[in-house]
Amino acid sequence: MRTTVGIIGAGPAGLLLARLLHNAGIDSVVLESRDRAYVERRQRAGILEQGTVDVLRAAGAGERMDREGLRHDGIELRFDRRRHRVDFPALTGGKSVMVYAQTEVCKDLIALQLKEGGPLLFEAEALAVEGAGTDHPRVRFRHEGTEDVLECDYVVGCDGFWGVARRAVPAELSRTFERTYPFGWLGILADVAPSHDELVYARHDRGFALLSMRSPSVSRLYLQVPAGTDADSWSDEEIWDELERRFETADDWTLRRGPITQKSVTPMRSYVHEPMRYGRLFLAGDAAHIVPPTGAKGLNLAVGDVVTLARALTHRRETGSDALLDAYSATCLRRVWQAERFSYDMTTMLHRAPDATPFDDRVQLARLDRIASSRAAETDLAEGYTGFPLG
């Protein structure tokens, strides 16, 4: 099998790249190790930056998002029983975010790829990327019990942190930067209408909490818990009681409770691999970088990567110049490190470390109070949350 661009992974990064390349007249093949049902139901991100929304619309993948997604013009910060709303459009020149689950983005892009795009092979396990440093890279993969080879001009690893693509970068050329946090998020899905019409980020002496949603009738909520916590060690009633404590305000706001349909614990880490390119192999999304979910940056960073790469590949086809391809890693990493910085700032401002001192607590409250009282500080948060420029 042969193609111009071999894409490993049918998450949002790989699927969107395939769509952008299709629209530019560049052929590709997507290899996904899981089956379609798994890809379309795995719960991940749920917040789309303004730039991501714009890209999906321009790619022809925004119709259902615009119909079913929930536009949000701000978030609420809670601390010391106080409430402060950050107004995104007023602070960013009109930007907002969209609540639309990654599962739904994948469903939309899969449907488009199967209808209009190149081959999308499910249950096709990539075994290795070979010849990445040559003009003729290839992907060895197994599909329907048979081992095969995908010959490419370029290979793009959109296969996540545990995928095979990054392993093809020689160790002597790789640099990694990492921070592991001593806490995680206990996340739940609940069949109950959200208790607030925008996301609520709560800093509390007992730990962080987040109120989010998936639809007008389904709530998504999170609690900070110690790293390694077993989700099943928390009863439903304990979860709701703890959420109620951490969201407490001085007014009459109340938390709605309902049946919990899913619960899991997400570890928290920051990770960057440099470079994001080796020869004709390009890394995108979680294959190259991971952010803690506090800043809602993971999926959006992946979108920035593939937009940058699609633009570079299109430029190469139209002009014969490798200039944008050669700049891919540096271009992406500028945005990646700003997102890492923003996510780290949000995480350390809102989560209480296990060894936190009264001094640390007061500094956190001072940081939040600064945002609530300074338009400049509030604008910096709003600009980071709604998204840094793509490319």
C-alpha cells in the first residue's frame, strides 16, 4: 500500500489532518489500532478553543457542532466562597469557547473521512515506523491478522503517548521535559442538568473542583484526589457531598445531584518531547506533548499541530519548498510551551498540594484575587483560555 501521508492514529489530530489534506488535494491513509466503536466513545476533552471551532467549520466538520455544541462566553472562578466571572468576548475582542465533546468531534470527522476521504483502517495496529530519516519512510502494521507495509512520503504520528511513532526518533536527538503532579482528577458523568450555565473552577482548602457539562442534561464534574486514587473507593454520595463542599458560595447557589453513570480518575502530568520532527516523521498531539487538563488545552494543541503541518505540506506541494516543513517543530513548540505554561499556572493556582503551607494558601488566594481585581490579569487568563494563535 502506498500514499503521500501515512497517519498513525484516528483521534482528533489524525482525523482532522486527514480532512485538511483531503481538502487540499493531498492523499493520505489513516491507521487506527482500535475499532470504530471504541474511538467514538472514549471520553476525553470537551472544550474547543475559538481557533479549533473556526478550523472545524472551515474544514466542513462544523455543522453538528454548531447545532448541538454549547457556546460559552466565560468561566466562573470560585475561591474563599466568592464568585467571579471572566467575560471572554469583552476581554479578547469577541472570542469564546465551545463545549463539544471529543467523542463527537471524532464521530463527525470519521463520517466525513469514510464518505469523502482516503482509506481509514480500524483495527490496524502500527508496529513500527521505519526509514524516518530517509526519503522513503514506511509504517509496518497488522490488519485483519496480516502484517503489511504502508509506503509514504511522510509519516505523522498522532498515536498518543504510548504509540510507536515517537520511538522512531533516535534517543540521542530527543529531549524530554516532564512534571508529574501528586494529585489527579476524579471525574464523573451524571444524568442531571448542569448546576451553572458556564464552567466553574473552584479553589478550596480541601482541593480543586470543576463543574462542566456535556449537554443541557448531562453534567461532567471533577474532584482533586491524591494520585493513585481508585475511583471505586468513592461512593456516589461521598462524591456529591464533597463537590457540594468545594463549590460552596456565600449566596444561595445550589448543586444539582443526579445518577452518576461513569466515574474514573485522570492522572495529572506535563510532558514535552523535542523535536517534534525527525526526517520525514512528524509528531502531533499527545505523541509530542501532554498538559494537565486544567487549562483545557490538550485537544486544542493537537489541532494547532495538524493545522501547521497541513499548511506546510500544502506549501510544499504548491511551491516545492520545504521551508515550512523544516520550521514545523519550532513553530509548534512556541505554542506548545505557551499552553504548558498556561496549564501549569492554572493547575498550581487552583489545586492544593499535599504539602501546602498557610503561606502557599494565601499566595493562591492572592493570585485569584489579582485576576478578579485587575483587567490586565483577567485578560491574560481569557486570552490563554480561548486560545493562542494557530501556527
